[in-house]
Amino acid sequence: MVAPQLAAIFTKLQTLSTSDHSSVVSMNIFVALLCACIVIGHLLEENRWMNESITALIIGLFTGVIILLISGGKSSHLLVFSEDLFFIYLLPPIIFNAGFQVKKKQFFRNFMTITLFGAVGTLISCTVISLGVINFFKEMDIGSLDIGDFLAIGAMFAATDSVCTLQVLSQDETPLLYSLVFGESVVNDATSVVLFNAIQSFDLTNSDPKIILEFIGNFLYLFLASTVLGVVVGLVSAYIIKTLYFGRHSTDREFALMMLMAYLSYIMAELFYLSGILTVFFCGIVMSHYTWHNVTESSRVTTKHAFATLSFVAETFIFLYVGMDALDIEKWKFVNDSPGTSVAVSAVLLGLVMAGRAAFVFPLSFLSNLAKKSASEKISFREQFIIWWAGLMRGAVSMALAYNQFTRAGHTEVRGNAIMITSTISVVLFSTMVFGLMTKPLIRLVLPHPKATTSMLSDQSTPKSLEAPFLGSAQDSFDDSFVGVHRPGSIRALLTTPTHTVHYYWRKFDNAFMRPMFGGRGFVPFVPGSPTERSEHNQPQWQ
């Protein structure tokens, strides 16, 4: 009796050992591919067509083909696409770094336009895509989809690819375009995820007006609550580091606290069913305005490069991951009998994405221009075209939402769901490869002489950012966003120059209440060996 049991246990342990070894082999290959992406991306740095995201996507596709051939057509990937892996581990460092290193001068100067594009524009795009799929899909044989599925498809494809946008636009060459497109893409991603979650949480088969009002109220609550949570966590981190001043004993502790609290903001948002994307983005902005100035100079350098590096590796991982998963044989076998249907669905979705984006970019740009007095601040038609084009790329957010809606644990046995997954993959690949490849040359063609703008400091995670002494001026603050703002004299000033007027009163409030409590540039408490003491010695060099 004992011998068979021992044999069974030994066999089970041997199977587990083999499984563990297979996982180690997969991770080894994947890490090697990440290294290859970095090396090849570096070699193609000056290429006017390629960027690192497209390079990683192509390498992922080629690797998927090789694995497919080796496995005899059984599998094409080393890892199964997991929305949890994407949303919990890969997306947070990318979005946080975007908020942490965004040029606040440009971002908040165009904040109303960014919010208009990112929130209102996403709703318009979602509506256009949803109405389109309701009308077109009825004529196609793709299985039974209900109103919730159609609205979810609208939210899925309204989400632009903020990761690829970061790499095809330059913050220094085209600061206005970068600010608008990138800022919009972050708010857009957050809005799309909030909208998607709101759609899933309501029974939309009932057309009761009360349900619609509850849906709108829930959407606004998620949007505002997520923003407030990110701001609160950022302020708490600033207060703790300013009050306790960890750098007196260990710079590792203050850096670790910043990193963990940034991640905590995202996890807390997910815990309370809020938008982690919006939360961690605004947490990054608040940390760069307050917390970053409260740490030691060495920690400033460390955080700047560590957050950028984590973001870069996560971006490369995502595109490599998506490239390999695109050839997943399990999902494609369901459309073997009707490849024309899959192609037609993909074409319809791509056309609706383009129409949905055009439906808000040009009208909202027109409205935005009406509110701007200076011709230099208005968005020209050529810039509107680039904004429309650069936002056509769809990426991992769309794929993750599609997997959430149409699969269970990454698998599906329903033909209609498989068609939606394969069509999403096709749209992501086509938009990233075609629109992404053509964006850089198109910008040079349409905007051959971008407006020269004095930048505070490049946000690229390269040693060039160390040209300023210890990154003393690396993080431009809200205080610098509008140099030379005069005191508004009346309500008329608020109506004619609302952004400048709001900034004036924000700056007074910030200097009087926020910075004395939470720290920030010029308000760090004097502690022997602290950044304040060292900055007093270096101050003449910076002025």
C-alpha cells in the first residue's frame, strides 16, 4: 500500500518539477527577448519609421511564429495573456511615470482641452462606435451579442494607446501636440476603463431613464473619486517624508516609501472599484510637485531614473507580450470556417475607430479655439489632423478589456466571442504597425517646422537629464506654469483668461497653505544634511 502511494507522490513531484522547469525556460527566453528589444531599439534609434514599441511587437510576432512551428501548431506564446498581469503589474508603473515626469507647464496650460478631449471625446467616440456596431453587426453572422456587449465594444475601442503615443511623439520637438495627445490618451484610458466598468455593473437591457441617470452618476463618481484618491495618497506621502525626513538616516527608505505609496494608490483604487489609471496618474503629478522636493538630492536622481526604467521595461514587455499572443491558435481556430467574417468585423471596427475619433477631435478643437484669444494657443487644422491620426492606435488596454468581456481566464469556447478577440487583435496590430509607423514621417511632412519652445528639462530617462545640477530644476512645478501672471482684477478676468486666473489663485493657496504643510520646492524644512541645507550652498549656481 505504501509503495504505490510513494510512487504516485514521486510522479506528482516529478511533474511539478518539469512544470517549474518549463516556466523557468519560458522566463529565460522572455527576458532574453526583452534584452533583444532594447538592443535592436537602440540600433534603430535614429530610424524615422521605427520605434521601440513597434520593434517589440514585430519581435513578438516573429517569436510567436517560431514557437508555433516548433510546437507543431499547438501554441504561439510563452505566457498566456492575463488581464490581471497587465492591469495590476505592468500598467501602473507606465501611468505613474507619465504623471510623475509630465511637463506640468504644458499639461495644465492645456488642461481644459485635455479634459475635453479625454473625457467628453471618449464618450462621443464610444457612442459613435457603439451605434456603428449595433447597425453593422446585425448584418453579420458573429453570434448573439446583447446591448451590454455593444456598449462594451464602444468603450474598448474608444481607448487609445498611451504607451505607443509616448514613443511616436517628442515632448521637446512638438510640446503642444505631445501635451494634448498624451494627456488626452491618459485621461482617455481612465475614462474608457471607468466607462467599461460602469457598463458591466449595470443591467442595460432595461431602458428605464432612471437606470441611465444612475449610470451617468456612477460614471461621474468613479471619475472624481479616483482623482481625489490619487491626490490624497500623493499628499500623504509628501507629508510623511517631509515630517519624518527619512533621508537623515537612509535614502533607501524614502525612495522605497515613494515607490510603495505610488503603487498603493493604484491598488487602493482597485480595492474600492475605482479607476486605478486615473488615481496613479494624479498621484504621480502630486508626488512630483510635493514629495519629490522633500527627498535628498541622491533620491531625486534615483527616483527620476528608477521610475522611468520601470516604465520602459513594462512598455517593452507589453508589446512583446501582445505580439506573441496575437497568434494564439486557440482563438483563431474558431474563425477558420469564416475568415471573411473576421476580416469584415476588423474592417468595420477600424472604420468606426477612425470615424469616432474624427467625430470629437475636429468639433472639440473648434470649441477649444473659440475660448482662446491668442492665435499661438489655438490648435491649427494641421495639428488637429496629427491629433486625430496619433490617437488612432489601439493597444493593450483595448485587448485587456476585450479579454475581460469575451473570455473567461483567457479562454473562450464561444465562436462570437472568439471573433471579437481575433478582431481586436487584428485592429491592435494594424493600427500600431500602420498608424504608428507613419506618425513620425507624417509629423515631419505636415509640421516641418515645429514651434520652438523652451522646455524645463527633457523627461527622457537618459543621462542627459543630469546636466542640471542634481536635477534641481527637473520637475517643473505648478508655480512655473504661468510665468508673469498678474493679479486678476475682476470677474471679467476670470471669463476672458480663466486658466491664468485660476492659476493665480491656486498659486496663492498653494504657497499659503499647501507647501508649508506638504513641502515642495522652497518649502522643505531645515534639517542638518537635508536638501534645504545643501541647496543654500548651491543656490547661486541655479540663479
